[in-house]
Amino acid sequence: MRPGKTKHELKRIICINLALIFVVVGPGCAGILKTSKKTAGGTFTFPKNFIWGAGTSSHQVEGNNTNNDWWQWEQSLPLNMRSGRSCDEWNRFEDDFKLAQNLGLTALRFSIEWSRVEPSPGQFDAKSLERYREMILSLRSKGIEPIITLEHFTIPLWLAKRGGWLAEESPELFKEFARKTAEELGGDVHYWITINEPATYMYKSYMLGTWPPGEKSTNDAFKVIQNLAKAHVLAYGEIKEVYAKRAWKAPMVGVAQQVVIFAPCSPFSLWDRISAGLRDKMINHLLIDALIRGKAAIPGVFSIKLPKARTLDFIGLNYYTREHVHARGFLLADILGAECISANPHTKWNSLGWEIYPEGLYEIIKAFSRYKLPILISENGICTDDDAERSVFIAAHLKAVARAMDEGAHVIGYLYWSLLDNYEWAEGFAPRFGLVGVDYATEERTVRGSAKKYGEIIKCGKLDY
Ligand code: GCO
């Protein structure tokens, strides 16, 4: 400081400097860095092209998807557990995309409803395709990258009647749908997720029986996962071919894999540790392994052989929680075990009772880095009635991403689940996952504080971890 300055001048200089910091760093950054706890970590600056987004899926937000298996299934549920008009996204997407743009999102993941695009076998509906084209162009005009999911748990009724994903012909039928969609919409799409959470679908629809078609048969479940894997491989080939023929820039095609951190109920029990390890292998890794190597097996239990290896350009990871498991006996189902509740008094849960465990995202990214493919966090989110919890959740999980990336992990983006409150399948409308709240009676939207905080992190582009 130069001598001879008056108190008043000093104050002015300090104010100007603070204002400069505010303009250069931005209010978000200042806020984020101030509130973040400084640990042994560091500060990570996300790459310029990092994908910052959120996700939705057709049946959960569009409303009136009357021609799919879920709609039929819901009709036997109480009124408040049916999807109905949901968020009416089919008609309101333009306004919601504007909200996403205002938040500073650079990507939006949404799904194409198969039952709309192909309402009867081999008959494609030009109007529905046109609506999806409008959605894609609307996003593009707002500088938002569309990330398209082709299969997010629902199938057309006609396919359900033919046996759904159990039917031998299902992979071929999916291939046709993928080809047509890529031909019609591909010019403006770079990222494709063929199938969302194949193992979740297999488990809930064919083992637990809590989702349509409500079956409980391990044999059928294995057939279904084989068909889903084959469907992915065929769709991957089709999408690539369509792009190559038209000389469009080669797309990135992957799946969205559900991942859970499995921990033993007792770290001292060998069997509990085996149980956790087995679940990790079967639920987290088996499918990814198969798609990369073209085959995978658990000797004596299950094997899968695919028409082609190396059909992933990136791995999508849907991460929410950790589960503690213990073995009940020595048969596979027993070793796979049962869950127990963590006794840790500091444990936090979302409104569906899932443990919140941000470090798990770091662990999962590290574990999946072994495949040496780009990783997209295709879902990560919290259902809660306390929006402050959501802000903490997002920051904590992004810090886990930052830490993994700082150690060299190749993560290309993060998609918060979900842009909007929506229809949470068998749980109905009660769980609130949205960055944007939805009043289902009026369809009024409320941008939550957590959404703005997420926007601040995006704007800032760096985080202490
Ligand atoms: C799933 C889906 C989403 C869910 C989300 C919250 O994993 O079930 O991909 O449709 O809504 O995961 O449960």
C-alpha cells in the first residue's frame, strides 16, 4: 500500500477490489468456495466441455402415455398412483426447457416413448417423431445438448402382448425402433443411451414382480437380461450405421447402468463380504463386462454371449445410494443376501429411505475407470421435502466427482435426476426429486433454491473437495 492514502480512499480501493473479484469469479463461486469445508483435498476446475445437465423420462413426465405396459399396469392401482397427465411435458416442454436454460444447464437427458413412435408393429407415427424433433431443436436453440434414451422401462402394449422382453424377437424389434429413431432424429443428436438400467428392470419386473409384467421367475429374468443386452448391441450397430451412411459426426452410444455401493453388514463376516462382492459383480459390473467383452458368466448360474463385443462408447452410471447386505445361507439367493439398516447415527436418508452416501460416487467412478471408457453420471439425485438437503446433496456428490477427476478419472458429465418432480413408478408422485417443483393440480412450476445453487456451481465451474 502506498503511503499517504486517507481512510476514505482505502475503503474505496477495497470496495473496487471486492467488486472486481465478484465480476471475475462470479457470485456463485465466491459463495461455493466460502461455504465448502476445506479438507485434505484440493480445488478442481471442470473442463470447459463438461456436460452439466439433468434428466427425465417419457412416462415419468410426458403424461397420457396410454399405449404402453405401465399405463395398463397402473389402471389397477389407486388413482393417486397412476401417471395420468403427470407433468404434461408433452405439451409444456418449451417452458420447461427455458427453465433449464435459465439455470445454465448445458444438457438434458430425456427419453423417446417407443409406444408413441411405433404405436403398432412396424407403423411409425410421423406426428410423434415431429414432436420429439421439436424438443431436440428447442434444446439446441438454447445451447442445451439433448441426450436421448431409447428405452426407459416402458414398452408398447403390442410388444407386451407378444411377451415383452421375454420374446425372442424383442431385440430385433428394438433394433428397428432404434434405426427409425436415429434416421429421423439423429442429425441433431450426439449422445444416445440405448437402455436405462437393464438390471433394475429385470429385477423389479421379473424377480420381485413389483413392476409390469409382475413376474417372479429367475429363469425368465435371465432371459430378459440377455435380450436387453442383445437389444443394446443391435441398436448400437444400427445407430452407428445410420450416422456413417449419412456422414454425420460419429455419435456416442452407451447404456445407463444402475450402480449401488454394496457394503457388508458386518465387515468382520467373511460371508457378508462375499455377499457384498457378489452383488457388486452381478448388479454393477456383469452387464458392462458383457457389453465390452461380448460375453460374461457366473459359472453354474448364468452366462451371456453377445453378437458383438465393444459396443459402448461411454458408460452411463445412475448412482443414488449404498446398501448394507448380509448372507442368509449358502444358496445363491441366500448369499446374495438380505439388506440391513446401517446403525451409524450420522447416516442420512432420502424420503424413500435410501442412504445418502456421496463418497460412494467417488468409489464407483474409481471402480468403473478400470474399463477405460468415458463415464457419464447419467443419474444422481435425491427425493426430499427439504430442498436445503438437495443443495447439500448436489454439492457433496459433485465434490466426489471433482475428486475422482482430479485423480485422473475420465468423467464427461453429470446429470442430476431429475429436472422436474415426476411420476416415480410404483412409488407414485410422493417422492420429490425435482430441481423444479411441480404442483400436479395446476401444473405450476417452482424453481427450487437447490436448482439455483446447482446453476451457481455450473457457472463457477470449479469446486473445493
Ligand atoms: C430408475 C430410473 C428413474 C428413477 C430414478 C429415481 O432408476 O428407476 O432411471 O426412472 O426415477 O432412478 O428412482
